[in-house]
Amino acid sequence: MTTSRWWGAAAVDMIAVALFVVIGRASHRHAETAAGIASTAWPFAVGLGTGWAILAARGRRRGERPDPATLSSGVAVCAATVACGMALRVVAGQGTAPTFIGVATGFLGALMLGGRAALGAATQRQAARQ
């Protein structure tokens, strides 16, 4: 795995969480303050970090460096992001309606997996040129 794929997957995930938070807050007509965005984002940011930590631990256990740009890695990161994010929202007294969980899973899954698919296609095109 190349470093650019690692950074690409990290960027995809961070952008997905940021877009989810900003679009979600805007759709509910919340005031767009830095504090408001941070309040909504932190549970998912912690979940995202947890997902990446799970990937790293899984790789160490297997004695390899996992490729976070694969679709299977994307599923694991997305699942951790949503599960941890929702659990932390409960702890923080924020809402976790079933429809919100579905929207979060669908939106983050589409962006995280779609981004990884795009990374894979770009990598194949680059390899074909060389």
C-alpha cells in the first residue's frame, strides 16, 4: 500500500464526516457556529478515530499493514464511526432517532465507500499509464 492511498482514504473519511455534519446542521436550520459544528462533529470524529484504530490493531494482529483504502476497510471504518458516534451522542444527551442512524449510515457509507472506489479506480488508471 502506498502512502498516497493511506492519505487518500483518511481525507475521504474526514471529508465525509465534515460534510455529514455541515449538511445535516444546515438541513435542520441550526446556527452555523464553530461551537455548534464541533458539538455535532466530535462524536463522529471520535468514532472515525476508533475505526482507524481498529484497522491498525487488526493489521498488527495479522502482522501486516492494512490498506485503509479497500472497501472492506471502509465498511469497518464506517461501522465504527456510526456506532461510536451514536453511542457518544447518547452519552452527551444528543439525539439518536432510528431515522438519524439510517441517514448517518447511508450518507457516511456512500461517501466513505464511494471515495474508496474512486481511489481504487484512480490507482488502477495510474498503474495502467506506467
